[in-house]
Amino acid sequence: MGRKAARMAVAQAEAANGYLSSDADRKALAVLDEIDTAERDLAPRDTAVVAGAFSGPLRMKVKREPEDT
């Protein structure tokens, strides 16, 4: 990597770090956290649907011997 490419990479990294630490970004993340919390509170707590899918008895599978051709 040449010096010019390294300088460009450093400048891009500094710009990205500056964006992530801006007040606008913090406010946007706070709004997303509020939405996530609200959706989590609205999620159904009933696990009967999942329990019903796996409530059947376990059955042993018979392994077949390979056939010689």
C-alpha cells in the first residue's frame, strides 16, 4: 500500500469515526432502541406454538445396511 492510499484510508476511517460519534447518530440509535423495546413488549409470550411443533414422541430410525451391487 502506498503512502497516498494509506492517507486516504486514514481519512476515510476518521470520517467514519466522526460520523458514528455525532449527536445525530446518537439520537437515531436512541430512536431505534425505543422501537426495538416497543416491539419486544408487543411480542407474544406464549410458547405453545413452538411446544406443539415438537411435542410428538421420538422414534428410532432403523439404519439400513448398504446394498452391494
